[in-house]
Amino acid sequence: MRKILFFGDYFLKFYARLDSKSKEKIDFVLDLIRTVEIVPIKFLKYLEGTDGLYEIKVRTFKYNIRIFSPFDEGNLIILFNGFVKKTKKTPKKELEYALKLKEGYLQEKSKRKKE
């Protein structure tokens, strides 16, 4: 079983704005990631050139939702920002934001280890 952690409240703020059906679908996909050893690429995709960032993919009747996350220590997944994808390509702004959050997470983790 993987643990799912949150860095800050970025994802939780996004999640709170969604309708109940979208939340149910996200919960389903997160539970799948938590429990299945090999997660299908349909739900979890490595983003090339991002140094360890993954895209959690959630499709609902209304939306294509994406959530950025890196794995940490083999089985922890840290949920960063989420957004509703409106085009075929991942918006550069969202990807840059996720990379900035990842850097902040790594800095905070490094600081905690030193204490």
C-alpha cells in the first residue's frame, strides 16, 4: 500500500471546488494508486523531462482533471496542484507551477532532516 500525502493545501483547495461526482472519481483513482502495485498509464503517467513528476489522470463526464505528484521514498506520493485540463496539451503554466511546488517540497524536506 502506498501512502498519499499532501504538500500544503494546494490540492485540497482545488478539490474543495469540485462537484461531488468529480470528487468521487478522484477518490476512486487515488484509492487505485494507493492499492494497486502497477497502476495503468490511463491513471498515472510519468512526465518526461520533469525529473520525477507524475500526472494523475481523472476523467469524468464533465472534466479531464490532472493532478501533479512526485513519488517520494519509493511509495509516498505527494499531491501538488490539480487543474481541469481544457486542451490536449498540458498547460505550461500548470507544469511550471508543479515543478515550483516540487522544489519547495524538497527544500522543506531537506530542512526537516537537518533539524
